[in-house]
Amino acid sequence: MISSIIYLSSPSETSTEQLAPVGAIRSHNHPTYGYQLYRMVRAPAGVALAANGVVIYASGSSVNVTKAGAAAVNSSAMAGVTQGIIPISYYGWVVVAGQCGIKAMAAGLLVNTAVATHGAGGFIDDATVTEGTTVGTTLADIAINTVGTVRLKAML
């Protein structure tokens, strides 16, 4: 029998202690974005993870991540999208399914536009999108350097 997914009451929680087992998925009902799924990750030593950016797995890990630092990252490397800052070497939560806020690095992202990572920071644009690099689809127009709503392509 498949059990229900444990509810995450505080997706902004960070800690130096591991928050859940590696690979754990939690659900959350966000007041703006609706139903979301989250995964526990750990920020690297020396680098805090900015809010509203795509993070990718570190080589050989299923919990350690870093911000996506290249355009059009392969979707199999994506761990999720930060919604708050995760401090250096801390554990935290990233969205892996549902709608969430992501910062745009391209001017004039229009509604219903497929987006991929832009480069430094793990932010998004629509310049180099392919089936294998799609982060998700914009749900409204997003201006440059602002956070907009994106329906994620599931990162499970």
C-alpha cells in the first residue's frame, strides 16, 4: 500500500541538522501557488543558495546541491527550485512539482512560455529551451530581474 506524503508545515525551514531522510518528498499547500512537492537538499560549503533559483545536484550526490551555473541545464541534473535563501552548508527545502516563484533573467517572458536555466544564479530565460532542458512554463508575463510564477516540469 502506498502511504500519503508527509505534510511540510514550514518549507522555509533551514538547519545545520538533516531535516529528513535523503530523497524524502514532502507536500505543502502554499497560499499563493497551491499544492507543491518539496525535496530536502543541502547547500554547498562556501556558497549560500539564493531564493527563487534552480539548483542542481553536486556530482555523485542525491542531497548536496549548487545553483545551476549554466544555460540550459539538463533536466535530469535539476534538484528543484529554492523559494528562500538556504545558508552555507545548511539543509533546506526546494520545490520539485507544482507552481512556484522563479527569477527571470530575460526581458519579456510571456505567458505560456517554456523556460530553461539562464546561467549564473539558476534563474530562467526562454533562449535555449529544449525538451531535455525545460524547467517549466510561465503562467503570466514576467519582467526581467523579477520573480514570476512557473508551473514546474516535475523534478521527481
